[in-house]
Amino acid sequence: MRVRKRLFCGNQTRPRALAKSGWLYALTAVLCAALLFATPRLFAQRTQPLAPSSDAGLFSWSAEEVNKTDGKLFSLMKQEKLNVLYQSFSDKNSRQEQMSIFVETAMEEGIKVYHLTGDPSWGTDPKGERLCQAVEEANAYNRRIKRKFLERREKDGQRWKEIPQLAGIVFDVEPYILKEWDKDPEKVMNSFVSGMKAAYALAQDYGLEVIVCVPWHYDQNGQQGGLEELIKSGCDSIAVMNYYRGSEIKNIATEVELVKKYCKGLITIYELQEADGRGVREINTYAGCGLDAVKKNYDGVREAYPEQRISLAYHDYRALKGMLER
């Protein structure tokens, strides 16, 4: 970013006796003084550190993590200064009591928790029945978390200031990987957006935030209209799977403009899983580059869009843990 500064000079009256050389010396002195005082200010504007983002998140897809009591997940998050967790929960794999303890522990550590869920097939139903069902599940989880928490507190007689709750739900649907998308992408996109609008309205009734994961390329594949409608009426924030290393800044230009237009949130996700030659290619991931490269890139993203608050998220917990172990 280049800082431009103009110097304005007004008309000045000079004594007639002032020699031409004296006038030039005076003018030179004024200009030098102006540059002397302006230069530090310009330098300060260029080098002033960016304000840190208050949200840094982590995706965790294993519902079994909820049952663990070793505290390793939260310890790692604290170490890496991550304060938002997008965690998968399951009626089959997440015990109610432990689910409540898990969210309570997160609250004590200053970590906000969201329910992470989704399947590509959910994008083909314009009524959003499965999407709405997921919202109902998140609301049911909150009832259980609260009930178990209060039972523990009433039993041990401890007082509390806040009841642990899930902050909302994260939808990772990705309908563009379906065969139906190849045949008629606009139809599938419209169906997905319609379903998300229904789910978002229901989530608002329950006081749940909605974050929807989107690829960076919707606008480049003719779906900018659907993307705009999704941001406008289908969520509180979008989490962009910004998985094309080195192009993160230009690839979210449209998304930045749209979230700014509709006052929504924006999260840029960095892939940390190792390339497998299929779903994850080398160009998609920072697995071989390290977290310093991620942080440097993220600083560049925020500097490119200084007026838009952009949060960061890592995908995912297992990959991050593996990187740190290596």
C-alpha cells in the first residue's frame, strides 16, 4: 500500500527588497522542513503493525475428540493462540455428559465452540430439510449441555456466571462435488441457497450463529449471483476454503466485497493436510511450508483488505498436530 502526501503552498507576500537568491533559500528551507516532519509520519504509517484479529479457529472433524479427557486439544489451541473451535459432534460418538464437560472446559479456556457438520447431498434439497435437521440437532445439543452442566453444579453446590453453550453451527456442504453439479450447476446452487435460507431462519429462532463454508471459486465458475444470495440471506459468516497457495488475496476479492455489502463475517481457511494427489494437491496446502508461511500470508491478506475484518482458521486439528510434531 502506497501512502501519498501532498504539500500545498499558499500565496505569500515578500518584501521587495528580498533578493532572488534569498527567496530561493527560504523556499528550500520550507520544503526541507516539511519533508523532515512528513517523513517520520509516512514511515510510521508503512511500518505500523496490523491490529491482531480477535478470532483464530481450528476445524476438528473427529467427534470422538469430545469424549477425551486428556486436554490435548485445548492445550494445543492455547499454545497456538486459537480461540474458536469448529468441532464435529455425534449422537453416536459424543456422550452427553462428556459433551457438556467438553464445552464447559472450552468456555473456561476462552474458546468458543461451534457444531461442525455437513454433506454434499444436503445441497440438492431446496426445502433444506436435512440442513434444518442439523440446526435442530445443534439446538438439542445445547439443551443437553445446559442440563448436564446444571446437574453438576447443583450437585456440588458451585456457583456459576455463565452456562456453556454452542455458539452456532458450521455447514460444510460443498454441493459442487456432486454429479448433479456437473449437469446443471445453477440448479444445484439455487437449491443449496434455498435450503440454507430455510436453515438460517430456523437457526436465528434458536439464537445460533450460522457459518457456511464456500470454495474460493464460486464467482469464477458463474455462480456469483448464488454466492451473493447465500451471503445476504443464508448465513452470518462465510468461511472461504482458500486453498490455492499464493493466490489467497485475489481469490477472495469478490467475497470481501459481498460480506462488506451485507455486513457479514469472513474467515479464510488454510489447508494443513498433506497432499495426497487426489483431493489435496501440493498447491492447495501449507503442509510442507510450515505455520510461519501461513501467518505471513495471512498478514498479507489483512494488509490487502484493511477495512474488512478477516479471521483465520486451520484445517484441521489432526493435520496441525502432525505439523507441530514434525
